[in-house]
Amino acid sequence: MTENIHITERVGTGAATPALTRVAIIGATGYSGAELAEILKRHPHVQVTGLFGSEFQMDSLAEAAPEAVFLAVPNEVSAHLAPKLIEAGMRVIDLSGAFRLRDENLYPRWYGFTHESPELLEEAVYGLTEWCNGELKKARLVANPGCYPTSVLLALRPIMYLIDRGQPVICDSKSGVSGAGKKSDLAFSFSELFGNFKAYGVGQHRHEPEIRQGLHLGDRATLVFVPHLLPTVRGILSTIHVGFTRPITPGEMEQIYAASYANAPFVKVLPPGQLPELKNVVNKPHAEIGYQLLQGGRRAVIVSVIDNLLKGAASQAVQNFNRMYGYPETEGLGQ
């Protein structure tokens, strides 16, 4: 979540060439917004025409005349702004949780507000890029996934048809403190977390219904999602425990993941028995996934790592932008 600071900065005010797409970032002063600005600054097909804080004037945005707007602002702010931007003819990539859940009735409980544009929840494309099948090309509104859900969904989507839903799916996830954004909260300050490690938000974290929705678990299957805070600045490591309906061999797992991510430049799956480490992905736009089969292939421990500010936020948003506008998926992302 970004802080609310009054700032309006115009960038690249000269006329754009036909090859460039004009974009603006609202919430450019937050962690994810700043990462976005750095990525888009080097994107060969982008002209950044406006950088704004969470509070800004629509007149200033109209002057910047973007075709696409990235929203890196609090959930309630995105829920209010996105419909106005879409009505004005702009395409929106929203990094908040304002449009991730399809059921409007979940917002009061998990996000603390009543959704003012429920009609857009069905239209919004859930932008887990590797699992989008062409719908991004025509999207007016993309809901960028949360960081924890990105780490979990990338790891589990390929094997969901093998998972025994009579057993709990356990997601034990750890995040660096930047995942809490720039808000001033002593419990999330680095001085409180240095040399410490703790669980938080158990049974209450707003990413839980997003994970359940993304895995198509329904209401009956047991999902246990336990987030933790690491004494590091950035990165997420999710350790996931699942049971299968039948024994699975290492070769079968390897083939399933290889087929799922054969054309995914930002997902790397390690050989059977090798598990990724956080340092492999910090400051990088890709995910790494590894797994270890247990009990003769009847269970598995899967480890997924991402940088929460990149693959969990800004770089995934740019992947979605690239697909929306027909650019190579790796454009601007250093791959």
C-alpha cells in the first residue's frame, strides 16, 4: 500500500511517436510504484507522461493524456478511481486488491469496505500472466495478483487436478517487510523485525480468499494460509504442503511443470528434489519453483520464491501491460 502524498510530476511532455504507448503511474511514491517507474523508464515502447502520488487532480491526469494507467494505491482509492479512468477511455492495470475478488460480498469482510463498482468485478481480468489465455489483449481493467497469491498459484495451478481436496492445502508463506508498504506501523518497522520472525494475520489475511479463488477450491476444501514476516526487505518464500489422489513420480511432476511453463520466460522450475532460495529471485522479475515428493509420491512439499515488489507486483504488471499492447512479454524486464 502506498502513502498518500501530494505530488504531480510530468515526464516526457513532448509528443509521443506512434510506436510509443503513453502511460501514467498513480501511486509512484510507494514501493511498487517506484519499481514500476524504473521499469517503464527503460521500456522501449513506453512514454511515461505522468507520475502522481495517491492524491492527485484528474485535470493533471487528463493533461498527461495516458492510454494506460497503473494504479499502485490503496484498495479503496483504486476502487474509486478505476471506473473514472475507464470511463475516460483509459486502460487500467491495478496493483491493489480492489478488483481481484469476483464476489462483491467478500469485500466488507476481507477488505473493510463495500465495493462501489461491483459490475467491474466480473469484467476485470485477473492478471496472473502465465495463466491468461489471450483475454489481456482486450482488457480494459486488469487486477494484478497479490504477492502471496502469485507465489502460491504459480506453484499449484499446474498440479491442482492431482491434489486430494479431502486433505488440507497448507501454504506457509514468508515475506520481507516491504510487502506491508510504506505505512507507518511500529509492528511492521524493520527495527521491530530485525533479528525476529513472526506469523501474522492467520485466518484474517486478505490474500486468503484470493488464493482460494485462484485455486478453485470452493468453500469446502480446507486451505490453511499462514503468512509470516521475515527480517528482510524484500522477497517471498512459500512452502506448500499437498496430498495427491494417487502416487506421483518425480518424472511425472517434472513433465507437468515443464509443459505448464514451457513458454513462460519468468518462471523457472528446478529439477526434482532441488529447492529454490530467496536470494535467487531478489531484485529479479521471475519466480522459481522446486518440489520434493514424500511418502512414495503421495504427498509433496513445494517451495516457490519471488520478489514481492517485482514478480509479486511491478514486473508482473508490466508483463500484463506487454500482453495487452502486443509487445514481447519480456520487454523492459531485462530478459
